Amino acid sequence: MNKAFIREPDQFPSRCPECASIGQPVGPETLRAQVPFDALNTLAESAYFCPDSLCEVVYFDDYSAIVNRKQFDHLIPIKDAEAPICSCFGLRREDIERDVEEGGVSRTKAAVLKAQSGEARCMTLSPNGRSCVNELQCYYLKHKQRVDQSQNRRGKTG
């Protein structure tokens, strides 16, 4: 039979067992760098990061193993608003907010350029093993939109 008529099996994304968010695949290098040693052996070699900031699950695998926030002794970037938004270079949400409020992009742009450089160590420093560039840009744009909307409302009422 012609392969064009054979349906490939559906691939369903792995979802967090707690909140049902689609997990972000993380490899062994990220897991070894991020997961506490005593919890590392509970996960399969390939696991997932739960990106939902409200969910207590940080990592999970397809075999029902999970690693919760309480197993970490530090804040978790992406999940904890107080943690740096950029794991490699320490840029915080407040830094981006200051850029927006000052009408500039110096801190955000510098972090994006560094994150795109060979200096970045996202695979081991970021909990999802990925670059923060998208997170930085999205947070900047969302905060800018909030500030712009707030200023527009004050302008209409003032």
C-alpha cells in the first residue's frame, strides 16, 4: 500500500499531572543541573518542565514521577516571579519594568544580546533548558502594554 494512505499515530503532548499544562521537554543535562540529587533518580532520563507558575509540579515524566517545588531550596525562574527571568545573567522583572517606565530598553536589550551569545548557559541554568529571549521580550511587551493602558485611562479621566 502507498505510504500516503497510511495514517501516522497521533502524538499527544505530555501534560502535567497536576494542572494539565503541556510540558516542555527537558533533557538529561538540564535535569542533572536543576533537580536535587535525591529527586533526580525518581525521574526518567527524559522529562518535562511544567511552565505553569501556579502549579506546584516543577518536573514530571511519562511514568507518573513528579518533582515538586518543596523539593527545591531556591526560587525557580519562570515559576517564581521573584526569581530572575534570565537564569544566566540575572535580569529580573523589575529591571524590565524600569526600562519600560524610563521609556528605554537598555537593560532588556543587553540581556537579550547576552542570551543570544555564546556566554549563555541556558541548557544548565534555565529550569526548562531553553533561552529566555522569548520570555524577556514577552514580559517587556506585556508590561509596556499595561503601562500604556494605564496612562491612556488616566489621560481620559484627567
